[in-house]
Amino acid sequence: MEDSIEVILQDPGWFLPHYRDNSLLATLGGAALTASYGLWTMFVLPGFRKVPMRLKVPYLPSSAKQTANVMKLLEGRRGRLADLGSGDGRLVFAACSAGFQCTGFEINSILLAYSRRKAKWKGIPPTQVNFVSKDFWTSDVSKYRNVTVFLAPGVMEELGEKLIRELPRESQVIACRFSFLTWPSASTEGSGLDQVWAYDIDSIRRLAPVMSKPSTLPAKLHF
């Protein structure tokens, strides 16, 4: 729906090609567009009031290829998995099928209800898949050995600091589309919009003092 709205906004003539002079149809078309945008906003933004402005990230679903790439990086691993911002639950369900005990953190009430209903429809017990209405920024994630994230570039640094503080040493973090820029990845899969990266939290934690160490280069001279 978002793509359709962008097309309409860029070229109103696409939406009303034959009625440019008909004010009534133009008004109705504008009302329909506003209603569509309103519905899209309701779907994407619920729960945002619970999160500070700098940490707000809109819903963007993972592609099938991206999900498959994540599952490749999870091969050989077991235990609890947390998906931070689980959206419609597609990654959680994929990980559950591979034997993980999954928790999806999601504050969007519409997406949360959809995920829970889908889990119930699939007959998956809560001990295997649990979607929680919690803000992961204020939640303790120390019990998870696997963490997946598909967030915006602007929040990755702050998220990285949280994960370094809380995750156990054997944990692996998988980032989708947007990497942790200062973290060296252990492995990666895919390319372009479907690329994902895996990070060994113990290695990152040991490198953290080095990465945060001030530069020893001399300051630039000004004349």
C-alpha cells in the first residue's frame, strides 16, 4: 500500500487521469486517498507513542529471501531466539520451524494481534512461540542466545550498546539489511536489500574497548 501511495502522490494524474476538471470526482478521490493513507498509518504506527522519538522505527516486512538468509546463518544453533520488532511474525515462525523457542517483541497492537492469531491457527503452543507486547528497548534480553533485528540505521548504534551489556557471551546477533557499522561480522548471507550479517557477541564484547578507544592521531593544526 505504501508504494501505491507514493506513486499517487508523485503523479496525481495516475489516480484521476480522465477527471481533472471534475471537482466532485477530484474531491472524492482525495477523500479516498486520505482514508487509504489513514488506514496505512493505523497499521504501521500503533504503539509508537510508547517509544522515544529517536528510537521509532516503522514496520517493514522481511522478504522471503531475507528470511531464508537469516535461517542459513542460524543453522547449527539452538536455544531461545528473540526477534526485536517482530512485525507480522514471519521470521519468528520460520525460526520456530527450525526448532527455536521464539519470542517476538512487538508494540504494534495490530501486528501483535495478527501474529498471535496466526500462531493459534497454526496450533503452535506458547512454549514454542510467544509474541509479547513489550518495548524491547526497556526489556531484559539476557536470556536469549539468538537475537534477530531488522531496524533502521539510526538506532543500530544504541541497540548495539544494549546488546553488548545484556546478552550472554555465547549469543549471536543477526542484523537484516542494515548492519552494525562498527562491528566486524562473523559471517554474512545475500546481497543488496536481502543481505544479513551474523555477529558473535563475545567477540564484539572483547573488541568493544578497542572500538571505543579515542584516536591517538594528532589533532589537526589550524593556522
